[in-house]
Amino acid sequence: METITIKDIARICGVGVSTVSRAMNDHPDINAETKQKIMEVIREYNYVPNNSARNLKRTDSNTIALLVKGVDNPFFGRMIRVIEEEIEKKQYSMVVRHVEPSEDEVSIAMELEKERRLKGMIFLGGFYTESADSLKLLKVPVVLVTSAKPQYEDDEFYSSVSVDDVKESYRMVDYLCTQGHRDIAILTATKYDESVGRLRLMGYEQALEKHQVPLNPKLIRYMEDGEDYSMENGYKLMRELLDEKESFTSVFAISDSLAVGACRAIHDVGLRIPEDIAVAGFDGIDIATYYTPSLTTIKQPIEEIAKETTRILFQVIRKKTKHTHKYFDGELMIRESTQ
């Protein structure tokens, strides 16, 4: 019997070779059922990748590493797809490495450099504080995407692409204030977060200050260490706030996933949105449009951010430009959850 190949697996499963590759590399951009089917076929036929060929390909080919912190965040799924498409257009390959909340991105990046011949790296999500200085030790161009970049570091040795999280968060809370809300709760990251959670909390505080609304610490709800921006955590934080009988008329969740979970918690205690409590999110993921009620949010330009990320990276790789920092404007999408 001939040795089965990755093309054979793709044919048996009725998918493309790239889909099989994604399943084998635990890529987030793949349907769970499809991945399970592929892995079952791999086990059934005892498929063993040709590591020699793969290693040779890595040596000869151009590879970009994408390190993703917060891989469960649905906001990243579409961005990863666009980044991969843009990298493939340049006839480069992409390797994805998931980074757990407790892991250090730069340390993992340095290990990847040892294992593979990389031409560049993209860090998606996360933040770099104590390890920020070690970015200088990486031998390939780096672009930080949707990240809270180190503010005390010389920024000429890396690029960054994002929205201005402080400004966009300020815009959302300013809108809520202009609608007459003064008791505005916020669902945010951990108390000691140094990433976009901290920046979006700053925007919240600045908007309240502008409208001369006293800051109520009881309306600031922090996630626990190790928790992510999930609907489950949004539900948990909102139930805690509701069960404590705090007085508030609106809530700003720093991600749409948190906001959707919050909406469910509000519904479960018999309150109405927006009549009893208005809800606003941040990101502009698809569920924000199709959830009932549709969610008021700050929509980030996902495709533009992804394409600009790869454009800058390849410009730096080809030494056509120096590192740069690009901010995109978000868009305030006013929908049913606040009207």
C-alpha cells in the first residue's frame, strides 16, 4: 500500500490542502467539525508528515510568523484570514503560534527564530512591558497589531498598526453621556492589565471627566487573571453587577463578546435593553450586527488594519521604508442596544 499524502487526506475529507495544513497546525481559522474529521482520517491512515521535506521547505521558503494572544477572540479570526491571504499573495508562507495569556510573546518569538528561518513576525494582540526591551534582540522585522505598544521604549525598531483605543473608547462613552446617561458601568480587563483594556478604561474615565460625571469604582468590573474577552465572562461580570443592585443605566463593554454576554445576563433577570439598561461594545464583529437587539459598538476596520500590517512588514523586509506606526479611525455604529 502506498504511503498516504496530505493531498490524499484533503481528497478524502473533501477539503483543500491548505485546510488540512491548518488542522495539523491547530490554526484557529477552521471549523471544529472539519478539523475533527481531518484528524480522524490522519489517525485512521497513520499519516506521518514528511518532516525532512517540511524542514527543507522551511529552509528554502520565505516564512512569516504570526503570534496570536487571545486566539479565542472572534475579532481576530477575520484578521488572521486577511493577513494570511496577503502573505500568500507575496508567495510567502505563514506559521501561526497561539500565545496563552500567561506566556511571554517575545520569549516565544525568540524560540521561533531558532527553529525556523523567518523573514518577519506579526504580534496580534497582547502587550509587551518587561520584555519590551527584548524586542530589540529579534533579528527580523516585527509589526505589533491591535496591541498596546510599549510607551517607554524607542519605537524605531518595530512597527505598529491599530486604532487609538483611548480615543475610540472616549468616543463611545461620550456618546452615552450625550444620551443622558451618568451612571455608566464598564466591563474591562484585569485590574493590573497593561494592554488595550487599560487604554479603553482610560478613555472611559476621560469621557466621564469631560461631562463632570463622578467616577464610581463600584461600576468598574474587572476580569480575573487568566480570563479572556468572552461572552461567558461578560455574562459573569454583568450578573455580579446586577446581583449587587448597583444603580446604573448603561454599560460599556470593552469588547463585543463581553457585551453580548452582558446582554444575556440583563435579559435573564427580566430587564430590557435599552429601556432599562443601554449596552455598548467595541470591535464591530459580525455578531454585533445580528444579535437582538443589534449592538451599538466601535467598529474597527479589520481588513484595512490587516492589509496595512502586511504592507508595512514587507516594506521593511525589502528595506523600502523604516518602521512606522499607523492609527486607523474606528466608526461609531449606533444601533438598537442604546436607542
